[in-house]
Amino acid sequence: MSLWGGRFSEPSAAEFKKFNDSLAFDYQLAAYELQASQAWAQALAQAKLLSDAEARQLSEALTELQQAIAANPELPLQSDEEDIHSWVEAQLIEKIGATAKRLHTGRSRNDLVATDLRLLCKALGHQLIDANLAAIQALMQFAERYQAAPLPGYTHLQRAQPIMAGHWALAYVQMLQRDVSRLKESLQRLDVCPLGSGALAGTTAPIDRQALAQNLGFRDACENSLDGVSDRDFALDLLHCASTGMLHLSRLAEDVVFYCSGESGCFAMSDRISSGSSLMPQKKNPDLFELLRGKTGRVLGHQQALQITLKGLPLAYNKDLQEDKEGLFDALHTYLQCLQMLSFAMPELSVNTTHAAQQATLGYSNATELADYLVGKGMPFRDAHHVTGAVVLYAQQQKQPLESLTLAEFTEFSEVIDDDVYQVLELDYGMHQRAALGGTAPAAVKLALKHANDWLHAA
Ligand code: ARG
């Protein structure tokens, strides 16, 4: 029996029912629907709208269903009910008959679905925080291992200055730390309960909504019923978290794909996380990281889809809101899976340290050091920049790195250059100079690792 057949003289057309039903995806709310229903039955009993015996009967039947769902989350998919709300009610009627029909007193599917969805978002939000923490730990282990391994650093994808591979990994630790704080903030805002908002105007049941909210583990009850049933900001917040988090994973993935390429060769992946080509026998492809990058598009798309669905929706509930679920579920599960894959992949990634250090010396990436050296000899920086540019052009024409030029060649460009220039041009020199907070010097990287460790322990 459908939840709303009374005023109709004809059943739904099969074509419409198929289009309208949401059980195929909202079955994922089952555990939360049952949890909300347990709390609602208690609230009704306290308001004397259910006898204690009826409340007990309902609670026992709901507990049985909770066990059935825990054993088989896909159980509702075997039925032809319209949605998860109809499914639970039908199951209850089958178990306890007439009493089951009293549970919907004073509530609506509108406040119920909003409550279920918030409960699901809370649970997934906490899982996402944990998955981020695990990924941060994996990145930190990489940073620890390669804290003093030089790597070419790029701007505009042109060799710029050498960096430590550990410094590279710790940049992503910073991003993921912000992702954790964004998730925590969103969960804080999400933590209000719409149950008791009724269909749109509030409930007639004389219940204590704050006690109900607390019973469900929410910080508070929402304060406006119209907003309670129609607000999906919490879903947008989480989609934003997922989008920004995926952007970070995507950028990391792109760096890894590049550093693993034949052109760079600074990183290597284990065979365990690489795939081959069906045609080209020599290939070893970074599919795992390409998928992290690729799946980002779909998460960003889901965020935009919900924004567009909500734009221009009048108050209060509209069936458009049913479209909030599939994209949200997919985005959050995709984000979770990608974080888990990153944690799994980081230990399988290594730096080809000798090759990477050698690569880090190429491309005149010690030119800034020469300019700074000239400044140290009293030359204004703008002049030093110009002189160094001329030296680089000359060295390029000679097909030599800066450190291979003779002192006589150097002094053609500036009298102030002396024998001590060669030590400045060594790979380690420039990196060790960048020892201020946030720099790539080994001491600064060590401090950054300590900060990240302290943060992780406090998280
Ligand atoms: N399946 C619906 C959804 O996901 C549940 C709420 C239905 N409410 C209604 N008034 N038709 O939004």
C-alpha cells in the first residue's frame, strides 16, 4: 500500500512510478531512517501520542529491522516500494500490524528525509576526516624518508629552483590539513536536526524538539520548519569539501604522473600500483594517479549539479530535492575511495634519488644563487639579476652549466666575482640557504615535519 493512495481513484502509471521512485538509491538511508524512527517513537510516547506498550512494540520491530539492515544493507532493493520511508513502514506493518501505522503521527517524509540525509552526512564526514588523517600520515612518511632528497622544483613547468622531495610532500600535507578543518567546520554547521518540522509548517505533536535532536546525537534542533525541510546547504558544504579535497588529490596526482614520466624520471612507482599497455610491451603507466586526477571532474560536476538544482527552488519542499542524493553519495564515496587509494599508494612511490639530485642541478636552477651572491658583494639586486641573466645566456651558448665556467669567464661579466662563487653554485648550497620558516632547507623541513606531527597528534 502506498503512503498516499487515499485521494486517488487510479493507481500510478508504471512509467511514472519508475520515474518517481527513489528506493533504488535512497535505500542507503535505511540505517538512518530507522535511527530517526526510534527517536520519533520515543518522542511520541513522551508526548502521550503512543502508549508505552505501543512504543515498545515499535521499538522492538525497528531494532529487528536495524539488525536486518546491518546484515544486508541492500535488503530494501528486493522490494517495489516507492522510497525508503515507504519500505520501512511496510516492513513495520508486516511485523506488528496496526501499531506500525501510528509511527507517522506528526511527522512527514519531508522532515524525515532531511534528518536521514544529515545523519548520513555526519557519518560520512567523520569517515572522510579519518581518511584524510591517514593520507596525511602516508604523505608524512614519504616526507620523512625523503626529507633530504633533492628534486627539481618548477614554476611554469620550467626548472626553477631545487627543493627537497620531503618539502614537496609536506606542501600536500598543508592542503589536506585545510581539508580536515573544512570538513570539521561543515560538520559543526550541519549538526542541527530538522525532525519535528512536519511537512513544512511544524509538527502538531507536542514534543520537545531539542531533546529529540539530542537523542539523535545532534547539537541542536533547527529553528525554522520551512528551512528545516528545504535546506540542503549541508550537502553543498560537503560537496565543496569533496571538490576542494579532490582538487588537491588531482594536483598531487599530476605532479606524480609528471615526476614518473620518461621526461622527468625523478619518481618511480612499484609494479603493484602500475599498469601496462595491451600493445606497447615497454609501457608502465601511472593509472592509479590518473584516476585520482580523472575522478576529480565527476566530483566537481556533482557540486555544480546540486547548486543548479537548488537555484530558484521556492520554499518549502519540492520533489527536485530528491535529486540531492545520487550525486552527493557518489561524490562522497568517490572522495573517500580516492583518499584511501592515496594512503595505499604513497608507500609504493619512491624517489630515484641519484637521478633526481642530478636533475635538480640542471636548467640553471642555481642562477638565483649567483644573483644573491652578487648582492652579497654589494651589487643592487636589479643589477645582479641583469648580470646573472647575461651569464646564463653566455653559459647556454657554451652549452655549459654555470659551475663549469672559469673565473676568467665570470669576471668578464663582473669584477666582484671571485673564487668563492663556486661553493655558492653547488646544489646543496641554495637549498641550505632557505632555512627560514617554510623553506626547503633540511632544518626547515625537519621543523615542518615536527609541526605536522604535533598537528596530527592533536587532530
Ligand atoms: N523520496 C523523497 C526525497 O528523496 C522523500 C520525500 C518525499 N516527500 C514528498 N512530499 N513527496 O526527497
